Amino acid sequence: MADSITSPIMRSTPSARAAPTQQLPPQPQQQLQQRRPHSVDRARDLPSPSSSTASKRATVGGDEGRTLAKMLGSLGGFGNNGANSAAQPHSSFGNSTIVEEEDDDTRYILHSEDDVREMLEHDDRLITEVLNELIGDLQVPLPNLDAEYSPPDLLFPAHLIGLCVIKMFQYNLARRIDRLLMSTIARIQKKTAAFDSDYTSAFWLSNVFELLSIIKTSMTEHQSASKEYEQSERAMNDGMQYLESLLSDIYFGWIKDMQKRFAKLIIPGVVESEALPGFTASDSGFFNRLMGTGPRESTVKIENVLSFFNHIWRTMEFYYVDQAIMRQIMSELLCIIGVTAFNNIIMRRNFCSWKRGMQIQYNLTRIEEWCKAHSVSDTTRNLDRLLQLVKLLQLQKSTEQDIDIMFDVCDLLNPAQIKKLLSIYAVSDYENPIIGPVMNEVSRRASPTDKTDKMLLDSNDLSEQVLYLTARKVPAIETYIPPEFLTPRIRALVDSQTDMAYDEEDEEAMGEHVDEYNDYDAFNQGVPAANY
């Protein structure tokens, strides 16, 4: 588990679907995950190309692409002579090289850090790749029981965009940082504005939070006392603020759409559903009887409510939504249950009976068990007032001593609410009636605050809420790129960074071997330890 900037959150693990070509021990202190990118030379679902057919999705990320680049480079040019020139037309950007194939697939190769800077600073096609391939044209992967997705498989847009932003910051390219982040935010906002799919909302909610965490991690680790990076730091800070606003827009927009669908399940599924055998209330189908249609059992049950919970929870788990966000979303759903059910019960006589209280208690117990099984038991506090209301329906109400018990047990209910519930309570044949002295005592206790007590609970106004989240610490940037993606510049950037990381590691390993040899030689020659 990685350390959070202010609280611990789990980090993403490397993808297991595409094995890197070289295994290295993890380096948590380094910003870029030092392993070969998961890119391959063809899409997974395409047949292997024949010897006479070029690969449709050839990339620099694969070993074959890298070997080909070195071979062409050793010839002193990219096909300037004879057949090579005819088969592979070329163009250049700075000192980097682009190898274009007949089907417009492109291999873009960066030879040095100067090439990387040149591309980041001047090549607008890099930003176009980000906006189109990683956001605009991206098809959100759907949950599939036949395929297992790891965090890099689903969070690659955030990590690849984060890599571009961090490299721009390293080269102090303030304007490019601002352009990339603002364009990215605008495109994601357009992509998620409709809220027509839980999968799309969860996918981008997770990726925006991941991108925000990546940038915050890089800025937390960056320490510069000079004014040289002042403009770039301002661009990064502005970008983080806009990302926070985008995250909030996606979160509350998705919650609002979710509540509209979920609200239709609350009354029939939580209040009217009679899943507890032997306690069927005689008030079933009250409005149907008023309409002359006779009693009719609702098709919505408590199982439908739990199924909705399962759908939302599994969707968030699949897209690796942050645990804190998952808990807040479940808290919002429980809050709407508590408010909607409470306000309907307290205003409808047919819901205020002992048997109805038993059925609602059973349904709420099923919800509490679900929350406990998913480790979100603390979110059930949003049901506390509803639970006390249901408890009040099941208590004795025939003596003044019963009144003391009611006010003690139902301490979250104000006197006006208790008075209202007793006034509309439907006494069954097997219950003692609520006598006059009992109601007089309740009215006496409610009179001092009768004008100020609210009868109904306030609805959950999302427009007045603020989303409080803590970005997690991201120790390494994943370099996975789906092989079917046409992102030659992003692939080249990833490839150049992993190649440089490998070169640095090889140099360090070589230095360690030299030091070990010198130490061994010094020991054999009898040199004191302090001298070597």
C-alpha cells in the first residue's frame, strides 16, 4: 500500500495481461515505472501477419520495432537509397524520426532527450493524440466476466496524460502544460456531460482522480527555490484546481442521475415490500383501492434495492474508483433512503402500523447487512432517524410510562414528529388503544417547540455540497498502452523514458560490479579498509 499525500490509499499494480520483455525489481521511489511498455506489434484480436504483409499496428514499443529502428539508423538514414526509399517514405521532426507505412501506421522514434523536448514543446500532434485516442475516440471497456482487468488496463489514460504533463514540467514548458491540461479537461467534460452510462461516469471519475493524484504527487516531490519554474508551477497548480472542479462535476452529476433512478425503488422496495412472512399488513394496495383496482402487490422488492447497490458497487470496483469516493456514493444512496422513506411514512396513515413497522425494520436490516458485508457500515448513520421512526411504530403506546420510553429510545426525533406519528398511528385489533391522557402528555411535551420543530427531513441538496477528497501518492507511472491504439508519439515518449531508465540502471549495475572488483583487489593486496 502506497503512502497517501495525507492518507494511505492503495496503489495500482502492473498489468498482468501483457508481460514485459524484461523483469526488473520495482523502484517505488522513481516516478516512471521502470519496465518495458506493454505495447506489442499487433492488436490482440488480429491474426499474425504473414511474411509478405506488414503489421497493421506496428509500434516502437515492441522489441521488433526497436530493432528495426536501430537497423535503419545504422544504414545512415531511413531508406534514402533504392528500394528502402520507395517502401518506407519518411519525414522528420527535429532529430526524431518518423517511419510511415503504406496503411498510414506510424513509427515515431525519439533518439535523445533533445528529441523529447522538441516534441513536447512544438509538436501539436502529441496533444491531438491525447485528445482523440485517449479521450474522444476511446471506447470505455465494459465489465466482462471472461476478462480480468488490472489497474493499468483501465487507468492508462490518466497515467499517459500524467507522463506528458510531468515531462513538460521537467522541461519548464508552462504554456504547453496549460494547453494540454485545459484541452484534456474540456474534452473529458464533454465526454461525461450526458451521464447516460454508469460505466462511462465511473471510468472517467476514476481516471480524473488518478490524474489529479499523479500531478499532486509530482508537485509534492518537486522542490525548487528558484523562480525559473514559477510559470510552470502556476500552470500545474491551476490545472490541479480545474481537475478538482471536473472531478466534482462528474461526481455530483453522476450522483444526481443515480438518485433519480434509485428514488423510484425506495417506497415500494423499502416501505411497501413485505418480505417478512407472517406480518402482512392489511394496508397493502391502499392507493390501488382508492382507484378501484383492488389490492395489488408491488413488483419492486427489497431485492431490487440491493441489486441496485450491487450494480453500482461492482461498477466502481471494476473501474478502480477510489475507496473514499465509493464510500461517499454509498452514503449518498443511504441518505436518500433515510430522507425519502421517513417523509413518506410520517405523512401517510397507511404506513403507520405495527406490522408495517416490522416489515420496514426487516428491509432496513437487509440493507445494514449488505453495508456490513461491503465494509461501509459507517454509512448507515444516514438511516438513524428512519430506524428510530420504525422503532417507535413497534413500541407500546398505552401508558404514560410508555411515553418516557418513547422519548428516550427515539431521541433523534423531535417532539413534533413523535406527536404526528402517534396521531396517525393505526391501532390493530390486538393492540391497546392510545388513550386521551397519553396524547395529552405528548402534546404537552411538544408544545414548547411545536412552532420551530420541522416535521419533514431536509432533502439532500447536492448543489450545496462540497466533495472532500485526498489525492493518493502515486509512486510510479504505468506505461501500458493498449496495442490497438494509434498513438505513435505517446508510444515513442514512453519508449524513450523506459530505454533511458534501463540505460541508467545498466550503468549503475556496471558501477557496482567495478566497485566490487576494486574492493576485492584491494583486499588481496592488503590495503586497509579505510583506504578503499
